[in-house]
Amino acid sequence: MSMRRGGEMLDTYLLKVFCILMAERSVSRTALKLNQSQPAVSVALKNLRLIFKDPLLVREKGGMVPTGRALDILGHAKTALGAIDTMLEEEEAFDPARSRQVFRIGSPDYLAPAFAASVVARFRREAPHARLMLHSLGPDFDFERSLAEGDVDVVIGNWPEPPDRMHLSVLLEDPIVCLMSADHPLAQRRMSVDDFRRVPHVVPTPYSISQRGMIDTVLTSLRIQRAECVEAQSFMLAPYLLPGTDLVFTTTRHFARYYAGLLPLAIVESPIDFPLMRFYQLWHARNHRAAAHQWLRHLLGDCGRGLLEDDHSVQKSRQ
């Protein structure tokens, strides 16, 4: 698919080269990523400069940087490539077993590891030639823009009020528990609200600058202030800070159960009546009808339901 402007032809290949050049800001790295020769990418950049009548990339002290015109074009280029991919996908049925497509999922690092593992295992079984990229969400990650521009296909999160501008479905609902060292005094008895207020807590750095997390929202509404003594930039790090200390980490049951199986930790019921932590998957309208993306969302939904079914089976076996 191509279009002509000023005597030069703009096609999907040039659009792909342009988008990767903007990300890599290097002709040589772009060539490696596209499995092309460096001269071929240089020719493509020359053609792009002629089409857009702009240098697009200019050399500065720290390397190549995009021009303002290039940054203005980038969003449109990604949208155009996404629309072309959707048209091509809809021309024939999507077969995950044969697909070599790249799928991109954005998620916070507090997602239950068992869920992520089940997603990867099923993805590998059903789409052995496809590629899965997992992007970590941070406070500076604009997930709505990334979905709109095609940088990610699905975003997973647990917003108390999920954005209403996106399509969404519920993936998983998880109870809140308290995780602590196995030799912690509170591991041997029922924790009270006063215990929760008094005990030192390890808390994660917020991953969103626009929304407060559900746990903090509930505590604020109940006027309960906990002693936040240690702040960890990563949820994955927090459990490793607990053994042999008096710290408590408030998190979801599936997350806690995974680390309790690795470390000398105890899981204690929370004395605060938190609602279930609800995880959603969000996607943009641009991918709503694409068969490949429908398959991916169905896979994620199945893995979420499978985790809940496994949880119910474990609870029944203990009764």
C-alpha cells in the first residue's frame, strides 16, 4: 500500500522505517532491527526526507534527535500502520499457530506472577512463532496515548475508576491480604485494626501519577493512617524486604501466595475490609475488531478465569 507525494512514493515500508528510526534514533540500530543493510535504511531515510521536506533526524552532541516535524508525523504514522495492519488481518482468518505478529501488553509489576506465567505458557502453546512483549507501567507511562498510537495493544491495570474512553473487560478479582516474615509476632495471631495502624509498613512507589491506588483510597476514606517506613520502587522487591523484619506488606492474595512459596513469609488476613482488587484489560477502538487482538484478549480473559478456578480448588481442598 502506497501513496505518492511530490514525485516520491510513501509506502508501508517507509512508514515502518520511519517509526523505528524515531524510536532507535540510529540508522545502524534500525537496520539491525529490520534485518536490513545500513545503506538500504540510509536510502529510505533520504526518501523520507524528500517526501516530508524535512531532515527528520539531525545530529546533536548526544547523537541523532528527531525534528519537531518528525515528532508531529510520528503519531499519524503509527495510526496509519495500525489501520493497514487491521485491514490486512481482516482479509483472512487469524491463525495463531502460523502468526509471526508482535503483541505488546503493558502491565504493572504487581500483577500476580502466576497470571503472567499462565499467559506466557498459553501464548507459547498457541502462537509459537509470534512474539510477546511485556511493558512495565510506570508513573510516566501515558498508557492511553500508547494504546491510541499502537505502542501497546492491551494495558492491564487496577484503577479504582478505569478510563471510560477505552474498551475494557475484567480479568481478575483478588482479595487483599497482609504479607510478613514467617517469624513476625502478628503471623501467630489475628491482626487487629490497631495492629495495622501501629506496625511498620513497606509500601510501593505509586505507578500512576493520575490515580491513587485502591488500598490508599480505602485507608483515606476510613481515616486510617499506616506507618509507611520503607518505600520500594518495585512491587517485586517488597517481599524480599520482609524476612527477619517487623515490616508488613499489604497486597493481593495471588501476589502474596507466589512469594510465600519462595521465601519464609506468612500470609495474614487483613483487618481492613478492603474490596476485591479488580484488574482490567483495556484496549483502543482501533484494535477492537481485529481478529488477532480479539484472540489475545480472549487468551488473557481465559488465564484470569483459570487463576480464579485454581484458587477455588485450593480453598476446597483445605476445607
